[in-house]
Amino acid sequence: MQRVFSGVQPTGDIHIGNYLGAMRQFVKLQNDYSCLFCIVDLHALTVPQDPEILRKKSIELAGLYLAIGLDPKKVIIFVQSHVPEHPELAWLLQCMTYFGELGRMTQFKDKSKGKETVSVGLFTYPDLMAADILLYDTNFVPVGNDQKQHLELTRDIAIRFNNRFGETFVVPEPMIMKTGSRIMSLTEPDKKMSKSSENQYSKINLLDEPSQIKKKIMRAVTDSENVIRYDPENKPGLSNLLTLYSSFTDISIEEAEARFKGQGYGTLKKELADVIVERLSEIQNNYKNLDLNYINEVLKEGAEKASSIARVTIERVKDKMGLLPIK
């Protein structure tokens, strides 16, 4: 069975953009692929973190993985720092990566812009991302457009390594959703919905109360035309709401347009709020019924399963590179 790997950082609050763009897709993938879903806490350390909050958010993310419908009998759910082969392979890949390649990474430029000091980890973390993927002979990686550049680097490194040392790594392919993969901010619809946004009205978090969800949707930016038409260039706010309605109801954008034709924005917003509340209520009920001991057990078993795969890969890589094995 072909393998899928994906990781989510345990920082900020998981919002509907994360859910629709990636996490909901995970649930569908678990029946057709061998899947590993990772809580990438080492990636979170590229910028300062409060240790207690990081631990809390790691457990919360594990709980949300389970609450959305991931089955630990079908998939491997684990924490990145529980599998030491991740940073070990990252170092080996850094020795195969060129300085200029990392310097061209758009996310590094964006996140370091205007800052007096930037950690080396922020510069080299694409190698850790490559290690995450290559450790598991990954065939497909669900990615958004903002991560395609990093996956291309992963592919380049894998091909370079294979050319130099012989076939070692599977070269992964991107897996991109066509609908709902890019959910925009509710307050600034020309920008992607972001966990790091300080404006709480810009996003709907998976654990938001129904009253919060309705308030955020009703305050969402649209335009003054009051015509229901999907037009991302001229009507980005309204188009984002139609995308959300389409994604949460599993109907096409065209069907959503037809459903609300001739009606005002208020009608669309009210129905959209209702369908979001209905879906998130299911997730929230699942989440509230989870036991902490059960979550920890899932993560422990997941780390053991992930390590058993990763150890085989890391030993293969070290042997190819000429590192001395333990006798």
C-alpha cells in the first residue's frame, strides 16, 4: 500500500482552514493509504515557544486528530520529537543541501523579514521537513500551495542523494485538494486564514463555541453589491464564504451559487454559520469525550510504530554515506 505522510505544528488554534485544507482529507486517505500523521513539535521551535503551552497544544492537536475521525488502528499518529531519527536524518540531509537552496525559501524570507535576529533552525527547517517525509518512504504528501516549494526541495534532495549514493529514497509526490484547499481570512479575504493572526474574527477555530462561530461569520467581510456570485478577484470575501459553504456541504461552487441566487448575503451567512456549527459540534463532542490516558497511549504506540520504520531508513542512509555501524 502506498504511503502518505503529513505533519501539523502544535501552535496556535487549529481552524477551519487547517481542517478543510488538510485534516479532513486525512480522514478520507486513511482507508486507501498507509498513513502517518505527525505532530511536528520540533518545527514549532524555530520561533520562541512557551514550554507549557507547547505541551498543551501538542496534546490538543492529538485529540483533534482523533476527534475528526482518524482511527489509530488504521493510521500512525505520533509526536515528531518522540522519534529521534527525525533530527538525525535532518542533519545528514543538511550536508546534502546547498546554502542557496535554503536561502530561496519563500517562507524563510517571509518569517525573517524585519527581524533583527533569526534562528538557524528557521533557516534549515526545510531539511527537517524533508527528513520527516523521506524517513517513511513516503509516496504522497498532502500540501497546500504554500508548502509546494518545500516539497520540491525535498524531491531535489532525494534525487541528488539517489544519484550520488544509489537508490535510497522514494521521491515523494504532492497531493493537492482542488476545492477548499485555500481558505481565506474572514476579515482580510485577500490573505490566507492563519493560526498566527491576532484578529480572532479572521478565523473560526475547531473548538470555538457556536455563538462565536455565528458572530464571526456574520461579521465576515463581503462587498456592497449584495449579489451572490463566485468571483475571487472582484468579490474575494463573498467567494470565500461560497467556498466554505461548498466545502462543508460537499456541493459544488456552482450549486452553492444557484442555491442562494437572488438572496442577500445575510441568508448565505446564516445558513453557512448553521452548517459549520453542525459539523464542528460533532468534532467538539468527540474531543470532549476523549480520555488523556488514551491520547497518551495512542501517541506512545504511534511513536513505536513510526520508529520501527524510521530506524530502517536511517540505517540505510548512514550505511550509504559511509558512517560506521555499531558492532
